[in-house]
Amino acid sequence: MPEYWFKYGVTEVSMEIPGEIAQKNLEFKRGEMDEKLWEKIRDFVYDLIKDSGSGRITILYDHSGDEFSTIILKHVVECFIEEGREEKLTLLTSHWRLDPTSGKDHLQKILKKHGIRVRSLTASEAEKSSYFGLSMARELAEASTRILITTSEPHGLLGKASLKEALTLGGYVEIDLDENPFEKLNEAWDEISSRLPLHAITAFNGEVYLGDAREVDRGISEEKFTTPVEDFDIVFAGGGGYPKDHTLQSVIHILGLLENAVIDEGLIAVIAECKGGVGSSFFLKMLLQGNGSGLDWELIKLAKKVVGNRRVVFTSALPKSILRNVLGVRGFDTPQDMLTYALRIYSREARILILEEPRLKPVRSR
């Protein structure tokens, strides 16, 4: 009997599916720092050092809870230190995909774990000034060398959450997203990336892309993170574990990511601890009142749409009454309980898709 494990907060939970039931596990390649990749990063950084002269260097690190990106950051920092550029180096961090409190805590712990000790501050702490009509961090605008390090993962609302989102939503730039948020994100990205020389390193599905930020962004095409699948009745997906699944607000985008993974009357089952609760007070207010603005409101509208045309269930630490009242979905104590419920609806003839962590976007080929 196949057994699947899902990260759940700081621990894991499992689910067993009888072997006679049609099932597919959609696996994601995890990155590894081997000698070949290390040399590629070192050559890339040394070329930047030769071109930077005596100017300041700013690394923009977008923390998503992905440790591989932190390992890349560590090696980039080490290259600059080895060349005696530590005094010119500033690390500007963000964690926009995560709950603000748990994200900041996790970021500090993982930087300490990997021994990354250089001058650093969060993007929200950075002094902002006006540059070509945009308010942005001085460390970003005035550096002679800028490197953005992030992971590229699909996002239920934003699509490919990578360089553009890391730069514009990470707090490096102040943007009013109350009206036309997607248009303003694109405008800010186009303005900054065209005016400021910006380099990037991003990881996705076992590969690392680096170079000019605009070229790297084009290199991570939608086809790379969207994967065609057959017709499935049920999809089970993990929330990624702590800190990714700390609140409902940080995982609710998964519903949009999985909307087209199952048939029209299919079931989406999300396994995310949400120990930190629903999310911010503003997010909760919008959920309860049914109106709002900005990206969070767009996210809520997307989730409501998915709930309206798919069955949706959660395994989480959130009280079942809260899930029912704020989102209109059912809650269960374990993934196995969700499986029992799903098989009662779809029978043992059900076709089941498994994403132990939703780092790919499954879309029915038909």
C-alpha cells in the first residue's frame, strides 16, 4: 500500500492509499549544490566583481523557506568575501510569500544556520528614496552591482512567482497595489529592470538560472512549471511545511494552483498546518466582509471562485468552524480522514493525483 508523506508545520503527516486505486505522485526535483554548479556560480560572481570596480554591492535575497536558495546565497556571499569585498557588501532581505512574523524568524535562523554574517537589513527597514518616480531602497538604487536571489515557484494567483514578484512585492520598492495591482507590478518591474543593471540567480525544479535579470526571467517560461496531467478526480497537495504553511493566508493560493488539476466536479485536498491562524487582521476582515482591495483581495476572490466550482477540503490545525465560516470548506484532522471522505464520494474507482509539495502546476491536458 503506497504511503505518502506531507510536510506539516515542523513535522510530517502521512497517508496510505490502497494499491488498487489509480494514483500518481507528481514529483519535483530538488536542487543540489554539486561541484559543477559551485564553479558556475563562482565564475558568475567573479565576472561581476571584475566589472563592479570599487562600488557597492547589494544582494537582494527573497526568502521563501526554500533552503537550496539559502545555500546559493551562502556561496555567493563567500565569493565576495574571498575577494575582499565584504565591506562593500549589503544583504537586503525579504520574505513576502510567508507570514510576516514566522517568515522573519525563519529567515534569521536559516541565515545563522548557514553562517551568513554580513551587513544585512530587511527590505522594510531600508531607507527609501525617490528614483525615476519610484520609491525604493537606497541600497538597491545606488549600488553598482545588484544580484537578486530567489526561487521560482508557481503561485495560484501570480502564476510564476519569481523575479518580478520578488523585486516588487518584497518591499524593495513601495507600490500602491489597491487598484490594478497586476498592471502596477508589471510597470514597476519594467521600469526598474530597464533602468538599473540587475543580475539574478533563481532555482527551479533542480535547475539554476543566472545572468541578466530580464533574460533569466524570460528563461523561466510558463511551460517549465506547468505540467500536463490526465483526468483526475482528486488531488492531494501539501502546503510545504513551516514556514510556508503557517497561516491560511500564505497557503490559500494553492487552490488557484490546483484548480485545473482535477475534473470540473473534482476535489482539491490541501494539507497545511496553519498553526498561526487565518492570517493578518486585514485579510480576515476581507474574508468575512466579502470586499477589499489589493492582491490579498484578488487572492480571496480566486479562492472563492475555486470553492464555487470544486469540492475543497483541508487538513489543518484551524478549527473546522473557522474553515467553514470564512472559506466555506470542510476541515479534517488527518489526510487519511480526507481520503476516506473522498473515496466515499468518488468510490474506489477514483483517480488520485499527489503533490507532496505544490512546486509544479498540474493542468489537465484536455
